[in-house]
Amino acid sequence: MLAWILFGIYIILTSYLGLLGSKQTKDFSTFAIGNGHMAPWMVGITLAASTASAATFIVNPGFVYVHGLSAFMHLGISVFAGILFMLLMASYRFRRIGADINAVTIPHWLGLRYHSRSFALFFSVVNLLSFAFLVLLVGGISIVMQQLLDISNLSALLITLIFVTGYVIVGGTFAHVYTNLLQGSLMILISVIVIGSGIFLMISNPDMWSIISDKNQNLLSWTNPESNLYRDWFSVYISGFLIGAALVCQPHILTKALYVDSDKAVTRYIIVFSIVYLLFTFLLCTGFWALIKVPEEMLLDPITGNFKQDLVMTKYLMASFPDWLFTIISIVLLAAAMSTLDGLLVGISTITANDFWLNLKRQNPKTSKASIQNEAFRVSHIVLVILACLTFIVTLHPPQLLGIFGQVGVYALVLTSLPAIVNGIFFDKPSLMIVWPASIAAFILYILLYWKGYDWFNDLSAFDNPAVPASIAILVTTIPAYVLELIKFKKIKTYG
């Protein structure tokens, strides 16, 4: 009963914030990126909450439970370092260029930057790969909701998708930011409580690390030679950093730079993001603490007998806190996942409406800009409903490892976008003839290496880890594209 009461309160508060957002959502532009003058602290918390999401709060502790320190260093520290590096390198010029050309999405920014309507159309299609991340988020929410509210997967999916899609349709980006402030604040509070429980566990069990080492000494190794995901320095550290940098190219992350109106505001929201996200990162230590509190048999599916590492966080909370506190924390886990889900829905729907539909459709030259924006506004709402329906169908029977499933789709998206975004940011007149082949090659190479890399190069690294083929694709495509653009730039300066 307490769970339903608290969940009801959360729904009421979030719905109220969604309605507040609707009052400031006047047209398609404000639906997509707000008014461009948001407070940096709001953007920073929103960015941290939407970046951390279900992966950090629900899914990734399971990888630490299974693979140990190497998983923590990869998914936590290395990825965080890569994200922070790319935010610092890209956000300032992305915002300035975006403000000059009035961009509202990443494909829109790329299309205007490279003066190519077809380029924007291409990236609008590529961004549909974010659907894999939608499945991860909704699947993670369902896992917690089933445990918390004692309902079926079907019921959990219906509640989640109807609720989140509803307030996004009503309030757009403002609803995303306002609700993320509530969700992010709750996430900060609960992170402190959960991390505090782990610190208490370590103090009260001085032999904890020895116990974990006795289970398997590789669990505390900087690399885990037994792991199929994190077994060497490349798969743990280099690939973690590179994919962290690439993840900034997701539609709900880099476009946060368009929410503010100055470089000073960008600096401020990155500082806020860094502090909050680093706190969230240490929640991955729950995987270590669960090795003490949660025996493996508690993670077996009662029906199939399969081991389910995605349950590690939930089972640790059940073993560590009284029922009332477990209930409160579980509500926040739902908020963590929803904080990314709403931002992703805004991003995919605006991209599909603005960069796919409008570019695909031949516009009448006499049609006013206001009419075009109104059409995009309507289409974005239709897309939201379609996305919710498709996500529902897939998550009725979710993939076994949601984390890996989500990573594969998202990595393909960001790798394809990375060459074009990097060159578009760092060069004044970037060449379409360089980034087109690089983007397509990045996508093809990643898919080939993910599916066949284990057979071809298994001795080189852990190709079961999607970040490994992704990082190789970055090294083979994005860096050469940058070098070629640099050579061209120097020649122009020499002969210009």
C-alpha cells in the first residue's frame, strides 16, 4: 500500500510539473529546446539525471557484481572521463554555431552546418537507433516496478509508457527539464543514502574485500582476464573513455548546450553536471556490496532458473533497508529511468518531425514558417505515440541483458554522428565529402566488428563488450576524418 501511495504522489507531482512546462511550450521550437535561456544549474542537474538513467541506477551494478573492479572502472570512471572531456571540447562551439543557425536538433544542426538537406535526412534516420535505448530504459523501469508494486510486466509497461509519453506530449522540453529537476533531486538524495549504506557495510565488515577476493581474485583486478567484457586495458580504459566521449553525441545530451544563452552558462552547467554525475557513478559500487549481501541464488529467475544480473540493485536494496525505505528508494529508481526516458522521447520525436518528415516532404515555397513549425509540432506528437507503441511491443519480451542491447543501438548511433559533429565543431568550413564516407564507414565497421570481431580478432580484446568494436571504429574513421580535414584546412590557409 505504501508503494502505491508514494508512486501516486510521484505521478501527481510529475504531472503538475508537466503542466507547468506546457504553459511555456508555445511552438515547435520551445517544445524541442525550450526558450534558450534556462538557468545553468537546472540544465546541469537535468543533464546529469538524463545521462545517468536506468543504466547507472538499475542495470550497471549487475555488471560490477559479475565482473568486478574492471566493470566499475569501465562503466564508471572511464566513461565519466570521456563524457566530461567531450562536453568541454564540444559544447561551447556547438552552442554558438547552433544559436547562429537556429538549430533545434543534432541532425538539423548538421544539415545546416554542411548545407545539405540529405545529410540531415540521413542522420534523422540514424537517430532512430536510439530506440534500443528506449527499450533499455522501459525494461529497467518495468523490472523495478514489478518488484515494487507487485504487478505484471504488461501492467508496468502500460503505466510507464502512458504516463511518460503523456507529460512529454503536454510539456515538451520544459516538462523534461522541470520533471528532471524533481527526479534529479530525488536521485541525489537516494544516492547519498545508498552510498552511505555501502560505507557502513565496509566499516562493519573490515574483511569485505578479502571475502570478495576469496570468491574470485579477478573481481578486484584492474582488468579481469576471465571476463568476456572487461579483460584488458583497451576494453576497460581506452574503450571506456572513447565511448564516453562519443555518447555526448546522443540527441538528449549535446543539445543541452542549446538550452542556455552564453558560454559562461555552459561552463556552469558542466560544473554542476560533473559533481552530480560523479556522485551517481559511485552507485556502481553497489555491485561490490551486493557480493556480500546478495547470494547468487537470489538472482535466479524462479520460473526459468536463469541468472538475472539486472536484479542486483533491487535485491541489494531489499536486503539492506527496511521495507518503507526500500519502497522510497525504489520510487527514485523509477524516477532515474524516467528522467532519461522523457528526454530521449523529446529528442527522437523532434528529430523525426523536423529532420525526417519535413525534409522528406516537399514543402510549398509559399508556406509560412509558422505553418511548417505547426506541422512539425503535430507530427512530433504522433511520433511519440508510435514510439510508445513500438517500445511496448518489444519490451513485452525483453532481451536477456538490457544493458548490452541498449549499448549496441546507442553506440551505432553516436559512432555514425561523431565524425560529422567533430569536424563541424572544430573547422570553419567542414567538408561533406570527408564526413559522409567516415560516418557510413563508422556504422558499417562497428556492426561488422560487433557481430564478427569475436571470431576474427578474439585474441586482441573483449569483442563481446560493444565499446571495443565501437572504439576501433572511432580510431579508424573519426580520427582519420579529422586529420584529413586538418590537412585540407592547412592547405587552404597556405594557398588561400
